[in-house]
Amino acid sequence: MLVLAAVPRTFSAQLLRAAGHRFRFVAASSWSEVLETILREPLELAVLDPGLEGIPRTQEIERIRVLFPSLPLVLYTKLTPAMVPVLLRLGRVGVREVVVSGHDDHPARLSDILVHEAARSLSRRLVEEIEDLLEGCPGQLRWALETVVREPASFHTVRDLAERARMDRRTCARWFTKANLPPPSVVLMVFRVVYAHRLLQDPGYTVEDVAAKLGYSKARSFGQNVKEVFGMTPGELRVSLTPDEAIQIVREKFFRKRIESEAEPLKALQNVS
């Protein structure tokens, strides 16, 4: 999971000690760099110091909160008299998780906070919504598919998926058939587009931003995939469907066979009774 660390170097070192192998960090040393990184990288979480540029401020974090509401935020800072009103104001706009340097930033405590906030990430919520569709896959393939949701820009081909699952492409395709799933190439496309739909709900992202974050070399290719999945342009998708509606369309259009196969034992039981 990729995490933005817009904090002093000493704080970054503490984050690295707490992260283990579960998190990777990308650093930013100014608020302009923070914004550029959010737009460019497939971040799942941001750790920010309101005093990043020396003087404690709320404006930049409030702006991030408005433009990118899907991105969970953790404040990690040093408590000073000037910082207290800043933290109070940010708490009023919904930024609740605060870590104070030298007080509650022990690596074990930091690790717990990162894991807790990661559970609120966009990809984690998506995995929870589709995990029933992945039942029947072997463990390594299911893990690889969940990784597709967490890192959609890292998987461009079926070969990428098969390699992550530690199997060849034919074996991968056979498992998809056995699990009543669409072909692997279709599943990869669908998961990327569903992830894109969630990003498009954030007003700070343009269509071009989302296409780039998901690894599309051209926004046109992204638009074609959106059209295949939802029958509309990315701009129309942004304003036409709620997240729940998008998931329901995907389930009915691409995973109906899987859903129907799950319902068959229940129907048989009802007929017996």
C-alpha cells in the first residue's frame, strides 16, 4: 500500500520503523509537492504535518480534504502552542487521527494507526464489496486479484496477474473458468474502471488525472474501457452513478454467472423443503 509522507525526516524514519512490509512511502517536502503527488500516485493514505513548511497552517489540509475526500488523512506533528488551534480547526472539518511526536508515536502505536486508517482506504472498501465474487479461486490467485484492486496501475496484462499469482497464463485462465468468472483480461479491465469511478467522485481529479494514476498511456484508452463497462463516457460516469449503483451494474453485467452459481445450492435446498 502506497502512503504519502509529508512530514519531517525524523518523522519519516519513525514511520518506516512502524511500517514493516505492509506500506511503502513516497515523500513530499512542500504543499505543492503534496498536491502533485496526490494527483500522480495511486495513494491509499496520507500522513501530513500541518507545520510542513515551518508555520502551522490549516488551509492546505482543508483543501485536500475538500478535493480528495476518498483519501484518508493522518496528522503527525509536534505539539506546540501555535499548533493547538490548527489541530482543533482540522478536527472540526473531520480530520480526527492525530499522532504527536515524542508522545504517542511509538512504532507499535504508529503501526496500529496506519493499519486502522488503511482499512478506510478506497481499495480496502472495494475489496470488501467484491470479495464474495472471488470465492472459489485458489489462495494465491485471490490474493493477486485483491492486489489488482489495491494497485490497479501495476497490472496491465493477464501475464502480470498470472506472475503475481505464481502460475502460468493458461492455469490462470482455467481457474477463472472454474470459478465462473469472466476472462482474466475482462476482470482486470472491470476492476480498474470500478476503481476509477471511485476516484472520479473526488472533485480534485480530472479524467486525465485518473487515467494517468491507473497507468493508462492515453485518456482515450481509458475512455474506451469505461464505455465497455458502463456504456458512457468518463465525464458522464462521474455524475450519473453512485458507487453502489456502479457495483450493482458490474455484478449484473459481468458476474451474473458467478452470482447465479452461488444461488443454485440455495434454490435446491428451498425445493427440497
